Amino acid sequence: MWYPSIKPDEISQRMASNGTRILTGLVGLPVSKNPVTELVRYYARMLRKLQSIPKGSAYRVSTEKIIKERITKVEASKNPEDVESAIGAGVCEDLIEDARRELHLVETMKVYKSWGPLEEEPPLNQWKWPM
């Protein structure tokens, strides 16, 4: 069904008679049947995968912090609209897609080991500005 006049802030108001969302408002992003449960599952999985990256890694530290904050907010409110307003980063389906991509990034980071030493020394004034 197409709703050409829907504004992004009206998306959550478009509900089916049983209270479920019928649109995400994002082209190509399907509605999740259980978005809160999916988010908890993805966030827990991401925390487990991050364990394979060294504790001191900036990526692991910052990602764990964000995920732990988000999982606390998700578990505190079981309603998708409350989760969306608490996190403030879009609709739950978009958060789920972000989590999927982040899981892929964790695997990529493990392959490239970006936390390791540099292969060669950087130029002496690489970070000096202005040159």
C-alpha cells in the first residue's frame, strides 16, 4: 500500500488494527514482526563477538559502550516506539539493519587487526597542522 503524503514523524502513527506498524518509512526496509526482541538478540550477539577483539582496542571500547547503553534502553521499554525515542537513531528496523552491518564490521576488524602495530612508521609531522 502506498501513502505518498506520509511525513517521517507520522510513520509510527500508521498502525494496523492490531497495533503493529505497517510501514517503516524507509524504502526497501521491511517492517519487523518483533523489533524489540530482534534488537536485544543482535546487541547480545554483538557483545559476544566483540570479546574476540583486544580489550584495549578503541573500536571495542567505543562499540561496547554504545551497545551496552542501547541494550539497557531496549530492555527498559518493550514498546518499539519507546525504544525509538529512547535511542533517538531512527526506527527499530533501521537499528536492526545497523546492528547487522556492525556484526559484519566486527568480522572485518578481526581480519584486518587494526589494533595492531603499524607496518611502517608514519611521517614525522603527519598529524601536525598547519604544515
